[in-house]
Amino acid sequence: MTNLPAGRLSRVRRTSHGGRVRLPVPPGLATPLGCDAVGLPARHGFRLLSHLTRPGCVFADADLWWWIVPSQSDLGLPWPSPARYVTGAYVPATHPRLIHSPEGTAPYTPPIPLYLMVCRLAGTAPVWSSASWRRP
């Protein structure tokens, strides 16, 4: 199911950020691009995880699975419902725990393959917008 040793599911420490918790990147993983997160209903989690070739850190709570993506992975990509995109990896979750850790040295799930899978799940066509690639 995951590539974490038994008994090594990570717990998240509470932080004060508008009632949200920050998903912690495991020690030893570099985050040079910053971190955001994409939340998806838990009922889709295993299917998405099994179809991604290089999933990064994935956290789960009762309702949502959270995928760590590089900061600003929402530029030019309108993530369709049921996805929830959050900046800074501050998520509205009560007890998220790390359920998948990447094989490499970065915590990121590549956002484009994840976005395409979410679009397919939502039954919508991907929408690309070059106008929003530059933030002021």
C-alpha cells in the first residue's frame, strides 16, 4: 500500500494558521520549490496513487487525501472540483498522517499528471491558461 515501514505513519503537529494544519515534509526531503497541496476525496486516493508513476508525499485524514505539489502549481491550472488546492500546504484537516513517501529526495507529486488525472476524475477537459503564469 505504501512504501513506509510498518509503524512509521507520520502524525502532523498543529500550527496556528486559521484553523489549519501544515503538512510536514519528512526529514531528508528537499523543498527548493516550496510546498502547496491538492486535496481529493479519500474514496479516490488509492486509485490515483496506483496510477501515478512518481507520487510524492501523500497525507490522509478521514475525508481527504493531500498530495504535496510545488508552490504555485495552480498557475494556469484551474483545479476542478472535487480537488481542493491550498497554498503553503496548510490544510483544513484534523488528523492527517503521512501514508506515502516518495522514493526520491523531493516530496513533490508532479502537478501536471495529477491535474490531468483530476480532470478525468471530474469529467472535465483540462484548461491551460498562459495569462496567469506570471504573478505580479
